[in-house]
Amino acid sequence: MQIFAHRGSSGTRPENTLPAFAEAVRIGTDGIELDVQLTKDQQLIVMHDETVDRTTDGKGAIIDKTLAEIKKLNAGSWFNDHYSSTKVPTLKEVVDLLVARNYRGILGIELKTDKEAYPGIEDKVSELMTSQQWPFTYWYSSFNVSTLERIHVLEPTTRIDFIMDKSDSTPITLERPFIQGIHPNIEWVWSHDTEIPEFSLAVRPWTVNTEEEIKRCMDCQVTGIFTDFPEMAMAVKRSYRGKK
Ligand code: G3P
Ligand code: MG
């Protein structure tokens, strides 16, 4: 079972920041997940929410701010004062960090187009990701199927997974052969556990943060999990031997 650091090691570092990604690399997670959004001046930044309110000392929508304005914000103190000099990273800064640390795992790039459309975000992300070779593998995911269709046209051979909302009872992706996996809310796993071993798509639920849930996911034979506590999850994975 693959362990993905959700927004980096977001349970122990400020989410979607360089310290969170550096920590995931140190731990040696199978994968690292991040969320990409687009600024007013069309720059790709890594942040989960569509506004800067929750994870910085600023206020307002990303789409109304330039990268220079966002770079002035403190993206760490909301989590812990130790990270008061931490900034919001660009996608380029994150991949540069992974290259510098020779990360060999999987980078899961989520395009956050479910609330803001961010026209052109797919072209910009693909332009960066196809600009050079990387030591890591990367793939794309989104809650927005139109985004996935666009990215598939741009990069027909790059892996694409669909993220299912809590309200999605069935994976609509089954009709789209280019989608190779689903990221369901963990509740979906508990109600479909018997189907998962034979499921036609890879299943990687979010967000799996307790030891008990991680063990249940291993028993259910999911392909991977997204967790905010990847160091703990990697330890559970190493030691758990399955249902007694
Ligand atoms: O891909 C799994 C997960 O990242 C989806 O949820 O809201 O944390 O981006 P969210
Ligand atoms: Mg995400």
C-alpha cells in the first residue's frame, strides 16, 4: 500500500509548504500530494484553499492577488511560530526542492479547479512538468473531470486519477478510460470494502490519519492512502502483518 504525504507532512509541518515537502522526502514516503492554484498574474502556487485566509496571515482570494503579494505573507505561523519565515511556494519551487533532494517517489499534482475555474491552469502546469526530466514520477488528479480531460489531451501518457467528493456515490470515471484511479473519501472505502480487491481502478482514499484506519485500509487492499501523518503511516505499514 502506497503512503502519500497529503499536502506534504501536513500533520507535523505547515501544509503545502517547503518544510512539509522536505519532511516527506526525509521520511521517504512513496508519494507526495500537493494542491495547485493560479494567482491573478497567472503564476502557479501551492495552496489548498482558494483564499489565503486559513493558512497565511493575509486575507482574500488567490485569484485577486499577484505572486508578489502572496510572497509577502507568512504561511507558517498559523501552524507554529517556529515557521514564521515560511512562504507560500510556487509549484516550480516545490519541484526544484524535490530535484535538489533527489526524490524518487511519486508527486501527485492536484489541480484545484473545483471551485475556481482558473482558465489555462492545465496548460501552465503541463508546460512546467514537461519542460525537463525529473528524478520522481508525477501524475495528476482533480475533483473536476473537465480539467482531467484537458490534461489528458496535453499529456496522453501521464497517469490521471479522479478525486471523488463525499457526495459521489459511484465513480463516474468508469466511463473515461484515461482515468486510472480514484481518490475517494475514506467513508466510501468502509461502505465498498468487499469490492475493492476486484475493483477495476486503483483506489487511494483520503484522509487516513489514525493507526486503526491505516490497518483497515491495508486489510481492504486499497492501492494507497493519503495521510497527514506519513511518518506514522510508514511505520504502521512496515510493522502490520494484516488481519489476525
Ligand atoms: O487527493 C486527495 C485529497 O488531496 C483530496 O482532498 O481537499 O485535501 O485536496 P483535498
Ligand atoms: Mg489535495
